[in-house]
Amino acid sequence: MQIIKLVLAVIINTKIKALFFIVIFFLQITSAQAKDIFVEGIVTHLNNQFSRHAQHSQNKLGKIIQHVNTQFIKTNLSHNNELVFILAGQSNMSGYGRTSKLPVAYRRTPANVTFYVNGYSTKMSRFAQFGPEVGFAHAISRRFPHKKIKLIKFSAGGTSLFAWDPDWRLSKARITRNASAGPLFEKLIKTIKRHTNIKGVRFAGILWMQGEADARYPSSARSYSRNLAQFITALRKELHTPSLAFFIAQVNPPAIKAFPYRNMVRQAQKRSTAGIRNSRLISTEGLEKQSDNLHYNTAGQLALGQRFAKAFIQTTKYHR
């Protein structure tokens, strides 16, 4: 009812009369699928109105969009005994944390967690370096000790969203020097299919850590918001989960000449999570880094994984 009241307030103040009929319809529906359709329609409509009205109306609409995202990102998978997460992105997803510096307790893979990286099942301590999966796995395992947790990770360092484009084109990949990486979206889907039956699984969420490469190039930075929306839509479609939760870690490269468009990408990520339902922005402020001031170190990667986990737990209804 709180969301409905907010929508009605905007109707009165901005005369968006079409919303009134949507709200009345919502009062009469009860199924989860119908509510899902309602949310998708109203968020799309609000996003369209967001760009048409004066600044004072935009502020009100923006608050409603964010509130709708926060409320409806919550899902109930209490009858599903398996939580499947997809971890994807570039080098800070691959990870530069040093396994040898991990506390002993974090060097083991939790008993109820299965970890796959770039197509292979492995223990988290197998490699010399790690990404956010370690902190995430331990936090999620503690919160859901009776669930089977599966993490499927696929990452490629130094890659822009042009390289992850569902409609991959060599000419675009060359703009950000990613031609050799090939069509990463296609490779991601193949990796996921290798480890799970997509049609038979209800995925719990996507963890996305990417964008530093786009901050280097004007064309990829300017189109980041659109490219990210297309990526999310296509991935949700491939996974047969149109409302799949998407957690985006906000990039934080150093403010130097190598990343002249960092603020453009950061703002694009912020706008995207405000406008794309079931998405949430994860702050990376304060995370410890390597001496290059770009890649997160051992403590930074542990904390990043824990932030992802905290966001998932806070925005999702689950029973132990």
C-alpha cells in the first residue's frame, strides 16, 4: 500500500492520469506473476515520464522508481533448496586478492558451497589470487546453512561492455581493444549451461563487477547505461528469469588520465540501478586496493564479497 500511496501522490501532483488505472488494476490482482507484470509496466512508465517532466517532478518520480526497485527486488525462494549465483565482470571480478594472505577460515570452501570458475569446478583456495567470491560465499553460507549454494564465475580482465554485448560485433570490440576476447556474452551463457540446467533452475542473483575499461574510452562511457540495460535484459531472457536480481558494484578507478571518463561510467551505473527494476548499486568506497590504486587487495576483495552478500540478504526474503 505504501507504493500505491506514493504513486497516487505523483498522479495528483504531476497529472500522470494513466497511472491511476494501473494502480486500480493492481489492487485487484493477487498472483506473483500478475504483480511482476504490474511492476515492470509501472517502472517502464515512470522511466518514460522521468525524462519528460520538470525537475521537481523528476525528483518525485525518481524516488518512486527507487522505492519500487527496493520493494520488488525481494523474492521468496523458501521452497527452493538451491541458490545459484552468477559472478561476472572484468579484472576486479577475476580478483587480485592473495589467497596466501587470507585468514585460515577463509581458505576453505564452505561445505554447502560449490564453486565454478571459467568452466571448471574447483576449491576457492586453489588459485594464488581470488575475487569477491570468497567473502560472498562465506557470508551467504552462514546466512543460509541449509541451502545448497552454487557460484558460477566467468570473468575477463580489461574488457568493456562492447566485449560483453549480446549482439557482439568485432568492429565495436576493437574500439576498446577487446577483439581478442571474443563474444563474452555468448561464452558466459555457455559457461552457465555447462554447470546448470538453465530451464530447471531459479537463479538467485547476478553479481557484476565491471566498467573500468569503459572509463578509458569516450564512446563506451557515453553508451554505458544503454549497453548495461541491454546486457541485463538479454541475460535475464537467456536465464528465463525476467526479474532476476542484479547487483552492480560501482567502479572506482583512480582519477588519472588513464580513466578520463570514470565519473561518466559511475553516474551511468547509478542511473541504471535507479531505473532498472530488481537492480542494486554496491558501493566500493573505502575498499583497500593494491599499489596501482585500481585493483582491490586481499582485504578489499573480502570486503567487496561481503558487501555483495549484505545487499542480497537485505533485499531478499528467504527462510533458513
